Amino acid sequence: MTRRLTREGLLNLAVLAGLVILPLWALWADEPFTITLATRAVVLALAAVGLNIALGIGGLVSLGHAVFFGIGGYAMGILAHHAQTYTSVMEWPFVIEGTKNMPIIWLVATVVSAFAAFLIGLLSLRTSGVYFIMITLAFGQMFFYFAISWSEYGGEDGLSIYVRNSFPGLNTLVPIQFYGLCLAILLAALALYSALMRSPFGLALNAARQVPERVRAVGLDPFRLRLVAFVISGAITGLAGALFADLNRFVSPTMFSWQLSGELIVFIIIGGVARLFGPVVGAALFVALEHWLGGLSDYWHIYLGALLLLIVLFGRGGLIGMFAGRGKIHD
Amino acid sequence: MTDLVLETCSLNKSFGALKATDAVSITLKPGEIHAIIGPNGAGKSTLIGQISGALPPDSGSVLLNGQDVTTLPPPARARLGLARTFQISQLAMEDTVLQNACLGALGASGKPWRFFRPALSNTALRDAAERALERVGLLEHAATRTAELSHGQRRQLEVAIALSLSPRAFVMDEPMAGLGTEGSATMTRFLDELRREAPILLVEHDMDAVFALADRISVLVYGRIIASGTVDEIRKDQAVREAYLGDAE
Amino acid sequence: MSTILIIEQLLNGLQFGVMLFLMAAGLTLIFGVMGLINLAHGSLYMIGAFCAAAAAGLTGSFALGLVAALAGAAIAGVLVELIVIRRLYDKDHLDQVLATFALILIFSEGTRWIFGSFPLFLDIPAALSGPVALPGGIQYPAYRLALIVAGLIVAAGLFLLISRTRIGIQIRAGENDREMIAALGVDIDRLYTFVFALGAALAGLAGALVGAIQSVQVGMGEPVLILAFVVIVIGGIGSVKGALIGAVLVGLTDTLGKIFLPQLFALFMDPAAANQTGASLASMSIYVLMALVLIWRPTGLFGARA
């Protein structure tokens, strides 16, 4: 089988090269802040890749994905907070100690996010269309208010972590090393996304988005397909939340905010729905705009809003769509 | 009694004051094509909905190979061997023809929970899908985006997906819909052979096809079966002529 | 004492619910008639509040403030409908979410640009600033009572509009069959603009009325918008009756939960822990209500379509 590189494939390679070269350049030029910005973009991209599994393949417009981002963030915050205060997370019925070890934190973040996604999905996937949008938005708000009222972990003020958590064999305090770690996870998530899209599961989920009646008629249950997609999606976004909290060494209820849920969708749309690299392009552009426009004007959200309106009203397929043409058939 | 592949017992379904299905009992035997005909609004779609599981009946039951499936949802009935086609093609337009056919084979395999290896490099899945495509003459279009198929090809793909399920009974909702004379003739020949694999409950408007194919015909008018019999019996039936054919004499 | 407290809280919950209804009614009509999910409805609420605060600040008249709120929100509604919203009716929900999210960004930042980041204050009119004595010796703020009455009058007016007038017939027809009313010769563009402006005016009114008991600031609309979504999910999309019942249910659950859940937990926990647990659970109570309704009826109490 010969594999020709499509224009989208070339574009993806270019983005990938940029993700490697830009921070290395920043390292050489001694611009650590650029590395931090790039890390921010990579972590937000990871969150959006998670959402893209539900939204892009499954067609589930979740306006509450900040829930999982926030859960991931608080998983990190709570574990690290107890580790740095030498207290235990709980003592009954069994003792759970805090930890500063990233792999353990990531495991907790993904498992708890996945469980939350399972519960929210169980309820909200009983509905579809606008109901689903409104319900996911509402559950997001529920977690937001819950985090605010949870004074044990800082309530509205959030939790600060003094030192970034550790990863065996790396010094995560060095920006480029932490960046490399985040990039590796993003690439792993992209590989997973790509595999999912072609897998039997992806085939069925993709069909459930387009023709649910047909999927039922061949003996598959769209509800279960969507629920599993939602859980995988939530888990990845949760992992991104843990990394985001580690990047800022801070978690607060704003990680649960509805704006963040909206922004995650924005990344996907700017980049292109169901495109492998769509969320990456979208998140990178967003972080760049936030930095440049935010430096030019305090009111840069107006320009972002205008850009978004133009893309929705006139530009189909997002940025990747504009450069690479209509989506190729994935085979 | 288990030699009946499909059986409905006195199905009833009302929408408000409208009785869409009125005590409908029909059967489907191995190797036969049983056609359901009737004017628009006679309740054919509602009947198919109840047989496939999309619509719960108010009363009555549906048996598949002797098993009561009345309360089972569509996926469960499909897994028990009931394959339906749709009046309006239900195809994943963004995907290739092969991917659509694979969906049927995937449903038949009952194993959609595989997340890593590509569906199309799964030989069992792919072979089943390609066999189905070959039989409806779409294999050469396997890599074509479904949205680019002609209407007739879409109708063929619709049947191919049902085929790839390797079902024990077909329920076909107007497979000839929108096909030209030639297309109808091809489809008719195809269904004629297909009945040997699994019997077909055929809802169809195309009378030439029905008269050419059907072993038995049931006539549905205002939700009731007003006549049931062989092609000749139905052709001669006075009630059918009056109620449905508008008394052609 | 206890009964008085309960009645007071019931009235507070009713007041909150009635204001939520003003938001939810517009949202549900806009969805019912045009099939549009409008995230920017909260911005119209905010615009109403800012118009009222600015006009009342200039003229010193609360009544003129209300007029400004209605007019400002309705005009903003008409403009937005003409320029952006009507291009979205044929698009899918994802595009509608995105475009109206973009509108929130534009409206919020635009308002911040004009008025700055500090909250404005809208004073309660002098005539309504004191308490009134209700039967049973209950002292209740006159303004809050006025909100309940005003909200109920608007609700009644809305039901009359929908059930008794020509435009109401068109709205109901539009919910059922879009092509049908076009075929009947109704100018569908004008109808859509009207419905959107009506929803906007109701949201603006709510913003102004609530703005007098809270501060008027950027971002005030979205929490209310999300609560209005909860109301609609509970009541059923497209149903104005469902919106009213859902709004009152949400208003009562939220208000009573905040007061009584901590007290409930204080019965068997120490006060600090009870306060904490009660407050946390109270913040979740309406979403739990929504979840229960969803389990029972996925399309809401009065919703027909999924």
C-alpha cells in the first residue's frame, strides 16, 4: 500500500516541527517565557484533543469539559497540597497520603476524571442536541460552585503548590524538560486519537454521529459507544488539567469555569473539527493571540470574538480546512 | 411452530385517534418473500418500526425465530438476526463505501470495543464487508466516498450493509424507491436470489417488482390487513381492487 | 419565628424563580420557534442592567431606567438578530454555540471598554425601599415583593400574548411547522426578529430588576444564563409553561437549600462542619434536581421533542 502525503499530512508535519523547533530556539536564545507559553499551548491542546474525541468523532458538543480539566487540576492540587503539608488526604477507611510524584498524580487525575465522565455521560447522553449542550454546561457550573464552596482546599482562592511535582529521571523545574514531558504526552494522545479514529470503535462511533438509526439497525448501541467515547475524552482532558495545574503550580475554581469549556471548543473549531492536529493548531493560535493581542489591548477578547464569528459564518473546516482543503477520508 | 422466522401477533399502535396498526398478524417463512403493499399512509412504516424495535406497540407481540422480542430494542433484534434496510438511505456519507459495509460486519461480530488496530486491517471484518459489496456489485467503488455514490448505488449499499450482517431475516423498506426501470430490474433479480439465504419481508410500492418477487402478498389499508394470499389471489381479490387499486375495472 | 423564616425564604425563592423565568422564557421561545441555542442571552441581561443603571444614573428615575433597559436590550436584540443570528438558523448547534459564544466575548469586553471593570449600582426606587407588612406579622422588603408581582404580571402577559393574539398564533405555528407558516404568508423573517427582540427585552428587564439588588457588572449574565438552561432542561425545551414551573422549582430549591441544608446538617454535625457540608451541597442542589428530572423524564416536564 502506498501512502501519499496529503496537504493535511504535510501541514501536520510542519506543526510538529514547530512544536519541537520553537522551544529549542527559545532555549538557545534564552527566552524561558516562550517555553512557558509553548508549554501552555501544548497542555491546552492536550485538553482539546481529549474533547475532540467526543466532539469530533462522536459529535457530542460538550460545553462542560472544564469539569474534567478542573478535576485533573484538583487531583494534582490536593495530592501535592497534602504532600507539602505532610498530612494525609484521608485516614478513614484507609490512609491515603499526598504525593509529589507526577505519574501517580496523572493516574489519579485520569481515573477520577474518567469516573466523573462516566456519571455525567450516563445522565446527559440520555438526551441529545441542545439538551446535551445545556446539561453539560450545567454540570460544569455545578463543579465550579462546588469548588468555590470547598473551603478545605482554598475555596474561591484555590491552592498554591510551592514546588513543581517530580518525574523520575527528569528535573521538571527546568522549563524545557517539563515542556518535553508535556509534548510527549500530547503526542501520545494524538497517536491514541489517530488509532481510535481508524479502529472498529472509531468506525462505529463515527457512524453513530452521522446515522444513529443505522448503527442501531446493525446491532450496535450508540449510547454505549458515546458513553465510552465520553469517558476516554474526559480522562484525557483530566490529564491535561493535572499538567496545567503543575505548569502554574496553582489550581482554582476557574479551571472549572464555563469560559474554559467554551475555549476548548474554540480551539477545535479554529483548527478544524475532527482533524488530528486541529486542536493543536487552535490552541497554539489562541495562546499566541492571547499573548500578542493581550499585549496590544486589554480588550483583546473583542478581536477573538470577531475572528471566531468570521470563522463560523464564513470559514468551514477551520484553519487546517483552509490550507488543506476538504477533509480526506481516513483510511 | 418454530419454522416461522418472523411472526407478529395482533400488533396494535395508535397515535391519538389514528389507528396506525390495527391487529396486524403476519408471518415470514424460510425461503419466501412476503410483500406488504398498501397506499400511502396505510401504516407500513409504523409496522416496520414495530418489527425492527424502533416503535413499541401498544399491544401484541413480535416473534423472531420463535423468541418473543417485543420488548427488545433495535440493536438486540439485529443481533438476533433481523436486518432491516431503510426507505431513505441511512449511510455514513462522509465515510467510504467499504467503511459503511464494515459497519454491518462489525455489528454482526458484536465486538466494537477494539480501540487500537485499524478496522480495515481486520481481515475478518474486511472480508465480510468486501463479500457483501461484491454481491451487490459495489466492490469496485469500495474506496469511494459514500456521498459521491449515485442514488441507485446508495440503495445497493443499503442492501449490502444488511447482507454483511449475515441475518436470518430481512425487513426491507422500499428497496426500489427512486430506482429507474433498469435499477429496479437489477434489484429484483438480486432479491430473487437472496431469498434462499434468508426470507424477506418486503414493503414496496413498485408493483411490477412485488408481483415478480412475492410468494405471498398482504395488503395493508388504514392499519389493517384487508387481504393476504398469493399473487394471483391478490390480483383477483375484489376488496383489494376497491380499497387499494381504486377498482381498475 | 420559624414559620416566618420559612415564608420569607419561600418568597425569596419565588422572587428568584420569577426572575429566572424572564430569562428562561425568552430562551425557550427562541429555541422553540427558531431552533436556536443562544448563549448570548446572558449578555442581553447584562445590557439591560447596564442601560438601566446608566439611565437611572443620568435621570435619577428608576422608571426611566427600566424603559432604557427594555429598549436597550430589545434594540441590541434586533441588531444582533439582523447581523448575526439569522445566519445561524440553518447551521448546526455547534456553530450556534460558537457564534453566540463569540458574541458573549464581544459584548462583555465591549461593555468593559465602555463602562470599565468596576460594578455600577442601581438604586431601588425610594417608594419601594422599605419593608411591607404582610399578613401574619411578616416584614418583607417591598422591592422584592414588587419583583414577584412584576414578574407574574409579565408571565401572565406573555401567556396572553401567546394564546390570544395573532402574533401568538404565528409563534405557536412556528414551533410546529416552519414551512406551514411561510406558506400561510407570514413574514417569517419579521416574526423571527420579533421573537428574538421579545426574548431580549425580557432578559433586559430581568437584568435591570435584579441589578437593583445586586451589583451591575460585566459577567453578571452568564451564571443566570446557565441557571436558565437548567430551568429549561427541567421544564422542557420550547415550553413556556415548563419554563415557569421549572423557574419556580429552581428558585425555591436554590434558596431553601442554602438556608436549610446547613441547619439540617447542624442537627448531627458540629456547626462549622455542618455549615461547610451544607453550603457545598446547597451549591449543587439545583443540579441534583435537574439530574433527577432527567432520570425521570429525559425531555423535561413539559417537553415533547428530544
